Amino acid sequence: MQVLQVQLAVQADPAEVGRARRWVRSRLLNHGVDPDAPIAETVVLVVSELVTNAVVHTGCPAVLRLCFPLGDFPGGLPDGSPDDSAAGSSGVRAGGFPSSSAAPAGGGGVREAATVGPLRVEVADASQVAPAPRHAGADVDATNGRGLELVELLCDRWGWYPDGSGKRVWCEISPDARPVDPLATVDWAALAQ
């Protein structure tokens, strides 16, 4: 299985979170993911949370990486990796990821661009402190404390590991995963008390 990795350097500035979201939308579109698909919104939300955590809690630059798992790619680049035009706007499955046969954006013949596994999101930062999910609790006005809870809720798997002098937080989102409505599990009666 081939994996196409793209990455973005993120400066230690909370304004960079918006730039990261725009970059992710662009990368998803470039790789044949329907930008209006619910899964695209899920990926953007997860990236927003992870990049915010890295920038706000470390005060240091971070690196955001998307790893697109791809099947065989006849006609890929000389090093065997696919190019960014592998999947055009046609050939998109209902979940938003490319179908097994997608037409290249440039016209040409059909090439395989099968998504054979989950999309992986990684954010590396300079802090060695382990990410710890916090709970905002019943305070509906709290502006933080829900990020990793959302990541856990929206992703198939997530975790972290030491990476050099810092750490790497990762998560995986399945191409057939259905977005979860985070408000569906809220105990509204308990919050009203």
C-alpha cells in the first residue's frame, strides 16, 4: 500500500489554525475528496483541534501532516509516488473519498486511486508533555477543554508518541466513517439543572 504524505509548517500563532483549515480543505479537494462531504468537515474539525492544541499549549511551531493511503497507482511519479492530480472531481464515493477508479484532473486515462485505509492526521510539536483530555463539564460557556474529547469522538483511533525532542499526536479517520453528532449524546436535562 502506498501512502501519500503532505505536510504544512505551522507557526506558533493561533491565527495559523485558520490557515491550517484552509490548507486541509485544499489538500482534500486536490486528492479527490468532495469538500462538501461530511467526512471532509470531520477532518477539518479534527485538524483544527489538534493544531490549536499544539500552538496554544506549547507556544512553539508545529508540523501538520496528512497521510492519504492509496492503492496501486499505475503511472505514478518516477519514485512510485502518485502526483496530486490522481483523482479529479469525478470518481468520488459517497463517503467523500475517491473511488477505486478516478479520472486524473488533467484528462488522460483512468488510473487507480483506491483509498484502502483510513486518512491519518499527525501534528508534531516541541512539547514532551503528553496530551491529556480535559472535560469542560456542564459549563456550556467554557471555551476550551473539549478538543481531545471531540477527536476521540470523531476518529476511529487516536494517540501520541514521543518524537525527537517533542511529540506527535495522530488520529485516523476511516473513509466510510459516518460523522458523529456530538450534541446527540448531551444530557440536556442534567445541563439545565
